[in-house]
Amino acid sequence: MKTIAELVQVELNRYPFLMEALQEGLINVSALARSLQPTVSQAAGREVKEGAIVMAVNRLPVGGGHFMLREIRAFARQLTDIRVRSNLLDYTYLNSDSLIRAQAQLLAVVSERPKTFCTYSQGVAETTIVISSGFETIMEELFQGETLTDLTRNLSAVSLMLPETNRQLYGIYYYILKDLAWQGINVVELISTSNEFTIIVADKDLDQTFSILVNMRKV
């Protein structure tokens, strides 16, 4: 039969980033123990007191969760290529049979202007296009027959060139976005390819976003 400490360890292993928060003193251990009590008691086959769970949490060793965080931090220090583009527009259209043709026309125009920022992502019901602000008139002309559901101006993009190992290490995006959330920065869009991750934010948040991402490499 497993001990209370082992049962608590098993439960916390389901949420490895809790270990980081515990280590940094960001978690109320008593509140955590109360939330764990029903699950731990069920696994133990008897009622486990909150105090016993608190004691088990406080005695937790540095384990796999901390090793994983060290791996992520080592990965973050490899993020040496950060690119910034500002003055962007974010269009969202409902999907339609004609939308793809309009996109093809847009890409033909963009191909003649190699310094243009342009990316799009297609979902089940709608498609979003993020493009340089100088294309506003062109967008209105090419997509005039489409249903525009949202247009956001004054945006910036911060792109991270990721090492190929990003696909073998989980928690990368959490680690990148966590500090932005804690600083109250609203992420308007996320654009991802295999080895590139772009965060779209308001122009007013660009400096702080860039600073957070640069400092992330120093942790």
C-alpha cells in the first residue's frame, strides 16, 4: 500500500508546473491540500487528514518536474533570434467558397512586396489574416464580398525562432506565455509553425512583451 506522501506525489505529477509554483512560494499549501484531499482519500481507501497532506507537500523532493523546468530554461537560453514587426492589421472573415480565391489574389500581391508581413490561419468557421497596415485598401478591395467579423488595428508581432528540439519538449508555450499573462499583456493572436512562434500584441504592449521575452533567456 502506498504512503500518503507517495499518493500526493502521484497526484501532483499530473500537474508538473505546480512544482514550479510551489518552489517559488506562489501556492497556498493549505488550499492545495484541501483540493487534493478527496482524491488522495479515495486512493488511500480512507479519509486522509488535511494536515497529513500539508506535511507530505512540504516534504516533497525535487523530482522530475523540476528537471523538466530546468530543461525548459536551458531551451529558453537558446532563443537568440527574436524578430519584431509593428503597424499590423488583423482581419477575421467567415469561411466561404470564395474566400480562398481572395486569399490567392492577396498572396499574388504580397509576393511582389517581399518585406510585407502577411500570415493567415484557417479554422473550421473563420479565417484570420494578419498583414502590414499599408494593405488596408487592398484588403477592402479583394475581400469586399466576404463577411468581416473583426478588424483590429495597431498591432505588433514578436517572432521567436525556435530550435528544432521544441517539438520534443512539452511546456514550451506555457513557459513563454506565462510571464505575459502575469504582466497583464493581452495576446491577440498566436501563430505557430514547426520552428517559429509568433505572438501578436497591441502596439502599446510591444516594448514590455519584447523585454519579457529577452529576459526569459536569462533565467
